[in-house]
Amino acid sequence: MMTLIDWLLDNIFVVFILGAFISWIGKRIKTVEETVERTQQQEQKTTVVVTEVEPKVTTRPVKKVQEQMTVSQPAEEQHKKTKQLPTHPLVQGVIFSEVLGPPRAKLPYGRK
């Protein structure tokens, strides 16, 4: 027992290198385990999403899907019309002056 302690004290540099190497191996194994757990969790999440989506799609009757398509087409056209700018030039001028005006950082900021 005494010879082991003497050898360790005489070769402290070797002991330090072995300790650092063992620590590095431990950290490496831990990171590999964490990445494996993350990939397993991601796979479980994707399978849960797929199982939730598939029953909803397969349980719909075909007639309801066709009715929704015919109803949604005029709604999309109305939605496109509301996104257009007004045609009156005065209104367009006010909008563009706000958009193209000086940035807020350049304007004075008064404290009350």
C-alpha cells in the first residue's frame, strides 16, 4: 500500500493526465447520452403529431371537404380585396407619408 502512494506522489504528472483523460471520457459519454435522448424525444413528438393529424383527416366525409372548398373561395377573394390600398390619392398620400417618413428614432422624444 505504501509503495502505491509513493509511486503516485513520485509521478503526480502522470496521475494528473490520467485524471483529465477519465474526466474527458465521462463528459463525452454524457453528451452522447443527451443527444440520444433528444433524438428519441423528437421522434416521439413527431409520431404524436402524425397520429393526431391522421384521424382528423380520415374521419371527414368527402362532401364536407368539397363544401368547405366552395365556401372558402369567395372568402379568399374578399380577403384579397381588403388588402389593397384605397384608390383615393389623398388617402394614399397620407399612408405613404407615414411609411416613407422619417424614422421614429430621428424624431424628438419629449418628456412630460
